[in-house]
Amino acid sequence: MDTTVANTGTEGKAWGGGNKPLKASYGKMMMWFFIVSDALTFSGFLAAYGFSRFKFIDSWPIADEVFTHVPFLHGQELPMIYVAFMTFILIMSSVTMVLAVDAGHHMNKAKVTIYMFLTIIGGAIFVGSQAWEWATFIKGDYGAIQTKGGNILQFGEYVEHDGETKFERIALADFVTAEAKDRTQHQRKSGLWFSSEGTLPTYTVAEVTKGLESHSNILVRTQIINDEGEKTVLSREESINQIKNNGKLVVEGANLHVNEYGTSLFADFFFFITGFHGFHVFSGVVINIIIFFNVILGTYERRGSYEMVEKVGLYWHFVDLVWVFVFTFFYLV
């Protein structure tokens, strides 16, 4: 009897064992717990990125030189344009999600359906754009040489534009000629099952050296950033000596071991953090699709509440907010 009275008296209190602590449903509370824990995970990743970048601040790739591609505009240098477009799409999808939640509060099934559909489209465009960006980053544009010390050497020439002289990158294909090669890639079927390797590069260091020597206008640029915030360009003599004496490997594109843009840590963090975030966005799109069909079927109309839309909305806003930090760390700073 006393126990019953005690329980009854505590149900109205915030943490007295009632069904809705802090006036939030169990589902919302669990979503907030997930968001907080996931926020801590992303914070750890971004902190690690920040420490690594600070340690290699004088050799970290310059974002404006890495993310310059735009679909269907091949060959044009448009720094950060497509990344800005991706960010805009994701933010707008967050707006449509807000409108879907608001329509749910008013029990307006038609508007919830429209805004959920627009949110799904925005998320799908973002995921597709990120996949395209990955493919472009992996493939690379110019190619480079990795030295015995692990540094990346790029190629280019000074070009005058509007009275201003600038260093412009040159692709290996523009000055190097591939010769016939006898060696083939190690494969299991060739008996070398214990020894594997990635795809063979298009050119060898010797071929690059020969091509550099035959083009007097081409210079080598190191990954070291000078006091002017630009990468250091070597003299003609130093360029040839660096490639001939220190050249170890021809690098085309980027992977988890080496990349043509600079220190390999940049590619490691890029793949891991943007991939982890992309997985979250993809998961959100899948969940939104499930909720979208439930809205069409009238599931939440029968329940008399669109709380599920609100809960998935919390997740979607979190994913958008995380991208703002990723965008700032990787592309702007």
C-alpha cells in the first residue's frame, strides 16, 4: 500500500520513473542519447585531424588546389564550387525536413509527403556528389613523384595571366611517354600468391626523368609551403636532380598509402571522416525513405502523431550540422 502511494506520487516528477522524463518520449530521449554519443565520436575524429594538420602544417595539401572539379566541366579549375553546391543542397534538405516536421504537427499528410520527398532527393544528391568526389580524388588529375623520404613532387610551369605570373600544374601525360614494359602486375594466378601489389602506374620514374629533361619549361614543385602560403618551386637544375636522385615511385591519384596532393595523412583523414559522414547521410536517406512510405500509407495518421518524422528529423539535422564542421575543417581552414 505504501509502495503504491509512493510510486503514484513520483510519476509527475521529471525523473521519478514516469514515462516521459524531461517531457520527452522514450524514442526522443534515445535519439538524443545517440546524437550526443555520435557527436563525441565525430569530435574525436576532427580533433585528431586538427592535431595532425598542425604537426604537418608546412606540407599539408592546399584545399583550393585539390577540390577544383565540377561535373561536366572537365579541365576547368573551379576551386570549392562543387563542394559549396553539395553543402547548399544538404542545408536545404534540412530546411525541407523542418517543414515536414511542422506539417506533421499540424497533421497535414500531403505537406509531410512533399517535404519528406524533397529531403530524400536532397540527401540522395549529396551522397551521389560525395561518391563522385571520391572517384575524382582517387583517380587524380596530374600525377606526381614520391621521393625516398616520402615527399611528393609535382610538375608545372610558370604561365602569365593578365599580367600576373602563376605556377600551373602539368599532368605527367603531357610530357612523359610510356615505353614498352615487360614486367606485369603480381597476381595469384601467376604463382606469386604471397606477393600482391596495386595497379601498376602508367609511367616509371626513369620515363618521368627523361620527359622532364626533354622539356625545359617544366619545373618541380615540392609539398613544402613557403612564407607566402604557396608550395616551393625548385629551379630547373634542382628539379632534375630531385627526380633523378630521390625519385622512388610514380603516384597517380590518392589512396590510403600515398596521394599525389601531398602527405598521405590528408587522404587517410579525408576518406575516413567524409566516408563516415557519408555513411550517416546514406543511412538517413534509407530511414527517410521508410518513413516516407509510412506517411503515404497513413501509418502516422492512424496513430494520431507524426513523432517518427520528428525523431528522424533530429538525426537529419545532426548529420547536417556535422557536415558544417567537416566542411570547415577540410575545405575552408
